[in-house]
Amino acid sequence: MNEELKFDTRSIHGGQEPDKAYGAVMPPIYQVSTFAQSAPGDHQGYEYSRSGNPTRAALERSLASIESGNYGLAFASGLAAMDAVIKLLSPGDEVLSTNDLYGGSYRLFRRVFEPLGIKFNFTGMQDVAALEPLINEHTRLIWVETPTNPMMNVIDIEAVAALAKKHNILLAVDNTFATPYLQRPLELGADIVMHSATKYLGGHSDVVAGGLVVRDKDLADKLYFLQNASGGVCGPMDSYLVLRGIKTLHLRMQRHCENGEAIAKYLETHPKIDRVYWPGFPTHPNHDIAKRQMDGFGGMISFVTKKGDLEDARRIVSALKVFTLAESLGGVESLAGHPASMTHASIPKEEREKSGVTDGLVRLSVGIEHADDLIADLAQALG
Ligand SMILES: *Cc1c(COP(=O)(O)O)cnc(C)c1O
């Protein structure tokens, strides 16, 4: 859809047309549960808003367009979107997943789907060659999050896609951190792209929503069946908010990237900082892959101070004034978080620390304020 248009144009016009009723340029918020039928089964394309709603459909076409896919599906949250993907599987099936991933994703896999008989194998995926021995005849899905949250490791999507194809396994990529402005997994061979639209796509910290995009019609039909049958759909108002956010995604991402770079470089030279995790550094272990598969390095940064303990991390995030201490990421405003006690608290400490999420780790979602103010804020908080 609109493949010939550039990304910036697709983020505004992709899959959109003036509304049929009055030519409204933005799709109206069809805040309605049901649609009149002139005879049983005779309607204008919509019958009940769980099955389909024009505002949601506009968002779904936009998602498909910006992710270079054919079919989009919008959900009530990122986790509702993931829930639909895992429901493609059956008891006895196995999933190979990134080990350093969003805490809620880990909880969904371990606490909801494992008791239902689906097995999850968590592993680092920076070394793709080490993945093949972990595949067996039950492996049905590979779940990749890249850059990883919060350690900012980068996984080679194209290489994992080749491996998945070879073994006839589905590959799903959580593209929440990078956004399609920086990385389009379907172009690299992935089968499913997943988003927490709550983050950069919405972009204004005012909505919780999720999305899936695929190219294959069969897969789209199966996911649509699950979306409708389980019912975790994105409401009309939320669909509208995400769609509105997507229209400025390219502009916001440019500034997120610029500010991210300025802050990563500032932190790297700060005498009190031990390590900064940001894929834009040439010294980052996966920098070459990041450069190849991403069009920029984004505004997500994690760091550890030289003290590196819980007290120091808590002191810093509490002292910030322009950065807000809060869960979530990807909004216009800068946020700071403490993964071990916030976003990743649902992962057992031992499991967490294996992937580097220590008590001293601080994560920043760099917003689109002026970089000077953000740096001054970090300077005062680091003391
Ligand atoms: C927030 C987030 C999710 C979950 O999305 P919700 O919209 O909160 O349900 C999944 N993956 C990543 C990377 C996230 O940041």
C-alpha cells in the first residue's frame, strides 16, 4: 500500500482518504457499538465495533502502510496484540524469545501462556549462530525485541529471519523501541511486526494501544479471527489518538534521535558514569548491525553510575526535574525509569541480572524538549 511514497508522506497519508460521509480530512471518531442494517446481513461494511469500526480501520491501514505491510490490526494494548500472536500456537508448541525484553511480555509468556502448555525458551540473540541448536521440531515462533529493553542490544533481524524461514518458523518482532521510522522488520523478512502504540506511535503519553502488521493474507485472517474472537480491540477514540500521533512520527523521531545522541555523548564523558548503553556508539557491540538495519539510533538510553547501586540509581531518578520519573517511554516528554523496580520488576532478580538489568541501571526515554535543558537536568541530578 502506497509503497512508492516516502515514509514521511506515508505517515500522514498512508491508507487514508477523506471520510465518505462529508469529506472530513481526519477520520471521524465513530464512537458507536453497532451499525444499522437495511436487511439481515445487508450493511455498509461494518456491523459491530468489535468486528470492525471505521476509525480503527483507518488506523489499521495506517499501521500497514508505515510498516510496509499489507494488513494492520489495532488492539487495546501492546500486550493484547502479543496475546493474539501467541494464541496462534497450541499446547506443546515452543517459542524462542529474546531474554532481555519488556517485563510485561515476559510475564504474559511465563504466567499466562506457560501454564496453558506453551513453552518459552529465553536466550540472548546477538549471536544468531547460537540460536540454531535451540530449535527443535516443536519450535513454532521466534520472538525478537530489538533494540532490547532496557539493555539496548541489537539483534540482526535479517539473519534471524533467514533461520526462521529455513526451519519454517514464524518470526515476530516487537518494533516498539525503534518504530518504523528507524526500522521496518517486514522488509527484513519478519512475518509479524508488533507495537505497543502506547509509546512512540501515539507519542503523547495519552493512550494505551497496540498493533500488529503482516504481509501474508492467511496469517492476517488468523490474527483477525483471534482479534474478533478474543475481543481485545482498540476503541475508536484510542484509534483516533494513535492515528493523530502517527502523523508527526517522522518529525518527533528526528528530534528523539538528535537529543538521544546529545545525551548519550554527554553521559559517556561524565566522570560519575560507568557505562552508557546506546547503539549509536561505535564501541557498542552490535553497532554494525544497528547501522545496517536502522536509519538512526533513537532516544532510548540506559546507564549505570560508577557507584552502580540501588541507592545511587534511586537518588538520581528522584532528583531529576525536567525528566519525569515514570513508567513508559516514547512520549514527547522525557522520562526516567528504574527498570529493576519499575518496568522489569515482574522478572525475577536472578533472571533479570543475567541479562544485565542490575539494581543500579537507569533508563531514559529522551523526549523532544531542548537538549540543553535535558543535559542541565542530568548534570544537576548526577550532582
Ligand atoms: C510497553 C511495551 C509493551 C507492552 O505494551 P502495552 O501497550 O503497555 O500493553 C511491549 N513491548 C515493549 C517493548 C514495550 O515497551
